[in-house]
Amino acid sequence: MTPIAWILWGLLIFFLIASSIFVLKNWRLRKIADQKLKSIDTEFTHEWSDSFLLEKRKHTDPLADQTVKMIMQKKEEGEINHLFEHITRDRDRLDSNAPDELKVYFEQSSKLPEWADEDLMALGQQIYLRHGFWVSLLLSYKSLPECYACAHGAEVLHKTARLNEQHGSMDTFSRRIAETAQFVIFAMLPGGLSKKGRGMVATQKVRLIHAVIRHYIKSKGWDAEKYGEPINQEDMAGTLMSFSALILEGMDQLGIVLEPVELEAYMHCWRVIGHIVGLDDDMIPANAKDALKLGHSILDQQIAESDSGKALTNALVEWINLKSHPFFKPKTNVAIMRLMMGTEISDLLAVPESDPLHQLKIEKRIKRIAKIGEFLDKSLVFAMVLQFFTRFLSQWMISKMTNENVINFYLPRSLTQDWGAKKTRS
């Protein structure tokens, strides 16, 4: 045989071995997960009353808030720089001379809850790899704008955007979206939620950023009586549900039907993320059905027209139009957003009007593509190939969102300067 023939045979044998291992591992994982599903009451839901949720608007995150407060009270430039630089740089480890408070925080916040299950997390992350494209699409066209529909939470997002001296810069907005995408990707890739996983570290950093923003906003005269505490428990839970339960709802809208064990495994990952990011135990839903109920309970209570929500949505639409070119036209982006959110929320956020016939055409096209993908997904060998491409696509998407290949979490320049810290990259 020729050298090329030997290479082709070698690649074929490698593919057969790899696919066999993948099929066996997947079969074992599904079998274990199916057994564990029997111990989950998938029909149970909490009440999630308005009075309970409104009370949660008064509560934030004691561990992260106390960590930031203790470091800030020292007013030592070196320790403040350690805090900010570890948040904003792509580092997985703390320096040996980092503040003790920071070391304690990262140690305590890395502890998974007793109910966390590695097998369910592994299956949930596999579900993400198989459907990563749709998750990313729904994150931009449904999850984020629905967060903006919650007027009080949108006020915090808009206020932090205005802290940046380059407010209005599309590059700055790109960084914010890319950071969100990176957080989701790192957390949902296999191994991401292990003690030293990139998803674990990213989630811990997001939690610290929340505390830093809270500390800063409250020092500038935040109206807690009107808006609740900045980035409070209800707002955090609402964001978490929009990234998880409402994503699953969107997939169902597209005709992507997950099995009960897949729904619970995917949601289990986000329950664990909720614990790591600082949600109270009584704000973490029990199952996928409970998570969807919580998401809609928060949305129904907090949804309101606001200038901040409209401004954020307008910036998001502009960003999507810029980054999706030349694949999607602006009218297609608007049609998808209105399709995913519905008329009521779209109108409330002042999403541009969409031609009904064009929207129907787009809906049919998306569902047709989703149906083909679901048919192919039934093949475990194809699923293996799809997971490989999802990993590649995820990194490509992050690099396309900004001008950088590595995204470092960002803090507004005016915020760091007010505290005497060194300038962070922008």
C-alpha cells in the first residue's frame, strides 16, 4: 500500500477505536444517570410567591461581600490590586502573596454542595456539547434580552455600563457579552465544575465581580428601597434561570425535545453553578420543572418597561447585527429575537418590528435545521463528532466576539481608579 493509504487506514482505525470508547462511556453514563433519575421528584415545585421573592431582593451574598469589604477597608493599594488583577486576568491560581481574605474566599467558594452529583454533571455537560450551537443562539436572542425586561435588574446592568468612560463603545459591549459566553462555556465544558476547573474559577470570579459592583454602586447612593439591593438574590436567580431553564424552554420551542434524564442532568449543572455563584439554598430550584417555574415567577413579577432595558436591548441588537454579518441580516436577527421572546416582551423592550411573513419563514427554516440536527444526534458516532466541533466552535465564537482570543473579566476603569487600583485592561 502507498503511504497515503496507510495513513487513511490508520485514521480509520483510530476513529473506530475512539468512537467505540465514546459509545461505551456514553452508554454507561446514561445507564447510571437513568438510575439516579428515579431518586429525583421531577414533578415537585416550590411556591415561589411574590412575598418570598420580594424579601430575597433585600439579600445578597455574605461571603463575597465580606471578602471585598475587608480588602477595601484596609485601603492598601497592593491588596486591592491583587483583588482586581486576579478577577480581570486569565489566571487560575492565586499568587502566594495574595490577601488572606482572597485565599479564604476561593477555598470556601470552591466547595460543592453535598447533593452535587458528578455523573449528572457529566451528562449535563455532554448535553451542552451536543446542543452548544442552539444554547449560544438562545443566549443572545432570548436569555439576555429577557433579563433586560426585568426593569430593576436592568438598572444595575445599565448603571455599571455607564461607569465605563467608553460607554457606547461596541468593543466594550462585545467584551461584556464575550465574558458572559466564556463563563457559560467554561462551566459547561466537561470537567469545568471540578475544584480547579476553568468553569469553577470563572464562576468564582463572577461572584467576586458581583460583590465589587455592589460595594461600588452602594457607595454612590444606590436606591435600595426602590430597586432592592444591587445584584440581589432574586436578580441572581433570575439570571441563572434565564441561562438554564429558559434556554431549555427555547430549545423546546425549536422542536429540540430532550429526554427527562437529559433535562434534569442539564439543570443539575446549573443548580451547582447557582451554589458556587452564591445563591441561597432556598433559591436553588429542585428540578427542571421547578427551575422553569422560578424563572417565570421572577419574570412575571419584575417585568416592566424601562429606559435601561430598552437601551441594553438596543445595544444587544446592534452588537448581534455587527457580529452575525454576513451570515444573518438585521431583519433576520430581529425576527429570531421576536420569535424567541414573543410579542409582549419584544414590544416592551422596543425590539424593532418584524414582517410576520418573514418571521414565519425564519421559524420554519430554524425548525427544519433543528429537526435534521436532532435526527443526526440520535447517532452516538455523529454526537461524538458534533461534540468535537462544538468545542472548536465555542472558542471561535468567543474570539469573533472581540478582538482578542483570550477574554479577561473586565471591571470599569472609573471603578478601579476611584479605589486607587492600577488600571485594568480595556
